[in-house]
Amino acid sequence: MSTVHVLGTGMIPFGKFPDRTLAEIGWPSLREAILEADIAPASIDAIYCGTALGGMMAGQRVAKALGLSGMPIVNVENACSSSSSAIAQACNAIAAGKFDTIAVVGVEKLTKFGGGTLPLETEDWEVGQGMIMPALYAMRANRYMHEFGLTARQLGEVSVKAHDHGALNPQAQIRKRVTIEEVMAARPVAGPFTLWHCCPTGDGSAALILASDKVARKVKPGAVRITASEVTSGKYTNGYRDMTVAELTVRGSHEAYELAGIGPDDIDVAEIHDAFTIAELMYYEAFGWAKKGEAYALLSSGATSLGGKIPVNPSGGLLSRGHPVGATGAAQAVEIVRQLEGRAGKHQVAGAKVGLTHATGGGIAGFDHGACSIHIFAK
């Protein structure tokens, strides 16, 4: 089976673009990825597009703007894991020898909803009763605080770190540092969360050109490799579950580490799904970087900040870079590839050789999360 390589990456600065169509948001990142890969558009065998709320034929709409058509175009919806799941499908197709060169694009336009929380399916009984994502994560935060003595002020330090990183990233939606006092004093959303505990919604796109060994040897020797590509779903339970454990990510991380032949200590840089501050702390533990209940100690030590042992979300993460749902997984991959290539600019992680991306998708009663996609990259 062929190893999968990344030949090129593209991404637009995330933000709010109500006057642009989905295609107008999506095509610039795809064009950048093609130009960076230095390949002929006609050499692209297939396109995989990840979007959660972009509507029918999103990939065809984006590709058409660049004159790309006639090849297989596959649209992937898996909530916040949509474009990372699209990457996984592309990896499978290349590894199996079906295609040699695939473009993957993640794109989303959330401004079309006019603001508010992510729209969920009301046929789900919890959603029908008013469960929205800030409330769900707030429940997790409150339980974690109860179990392990975490304070709201300590939880807010996750946001401070995220915005310290995001302020260095020209493609972040929010490029403003915040103090812990600003976090604590901001508008309440769902206790213990204030506004700065929550990721912003918006619009954005990111893209990658993936290729087989045969193509990479000719076009870009030494390209970043994808050493693990893993997608799994949550396990349904209608009874008690421990809300302080991200079961799906624990299971997925073990599978990804095994595929890559590495362990938690081998990761140099990571982009994880910090849609809310508590998520980042829970995922420290899920990925094996901290023991149960000790995530805050890892954060406060500086280990997950730029310059630390395992910088997490140097881009600013979802909290600062933004979270245009379907584009997030691809954006994480673009960030990690550029980190491993040493061209992340002011938020570069020195000497990074192995990186990890992680995107989850939730919003279904009875599941920790509905989906989770994890990728490991190596230089």
C-alpha cells in the first residue's frame, strides 16, 4: 500500500464573509494548494470535499470556479470532522492504489445562518429539548470541576493561551490577546463559560494536495507523510457515562498511535478540537499527555504553549483561529504540514518533526461524540 504524501497546502484567513458564496470562500484555498504543489490541475485524479452545512454538491461548486470537472468529486459530511474525514477517505483511496493525486478541500459558510449556535437536528430528542453545544460542554466542564477541583479561573487560562497563539497567526479569525480578567468578566454563555471560553463561528476554507509515493518522488521528494489516518464513531449508550472522559478520542488516539508506530511522547506539535476550553483539557488526558485530572497542571507548566514540550494549537486552535465547521479538519492539517516544513512564521514550533490533528463531531443524544478523525504527520 502506498504511503500518502502532502504536496501542497492552501488556506484563507478565517472570518465572516456574508457577501461571498460558498464557492468564493472555497476556491482560493484550493488554488493555493495546487500552485504550491506545482502540479498541473489536469493531473488531479479526484477531489474530496468536506462540509457540514454547505449544501448539495459543495465540491462541484468549488471546483467549477477553477475549471475543474470531469473527475470523481466526493462530498463528505461528518459534522465538525467533515474535512478530516475527507482527508481519511482520500488517504484510503491513494493507499489502495485507486488514485495517485487527490485534492481535498474543507469549506464552510456559517454566516448564512445569521449568528447563534451551530444548528443541530431537532429530530434528536436532546436537541429537541434545547440541548446545544455550549450547554453540553458546560455540563462536561462542571462535572470535571466537581471531580478534580478545577476552578473557573483556571479553565479560563486555556483561552488566554489560545489567544496568545492566535495573535501570532495572520490567518486566525481572532488575533487579539486576552487577559484572564477579560475572560472572567466577559458575557456569560453557559456557566462556567463566558464568551471567551467558546470558539467563534464564521466562514473559511483550507485545502491539501495528497499524492502517492510514485508522484511524490517525482514532484516533491521529502514531502510530509501521513503516517496514520483514523476515523471512528462514538459508542451509543442510553445510560450513565463519565462526562469527564473523552472516550471516543481515547479509543481513536490508541488506534492512531498504533498505526503510526509511535506513542504520546513522540508528538512534537498538535492541533486538537478545542471548541470550548474544557475540551482542550480533556483531550490532553485522552491523548496520554496528562494523567486523569492532571490536565491543568500540564497547561500551567507551560508544556502546551509555544516553546513548551508539546505545543498544542499553535495556530490559536478553534478558540482563536475559528471554527467554520467543515473547514476545521483541513485547516488543522494545513497548519501541521506547515509546522513540519518550518514555515509557520511567528507561531512556528522549533524542530517539529511529528504532528497530530484531531477533529470531533457531536450533537447526537447518547454519544460522547458522533465522529472523531485523527491524523499523524511526519517529516
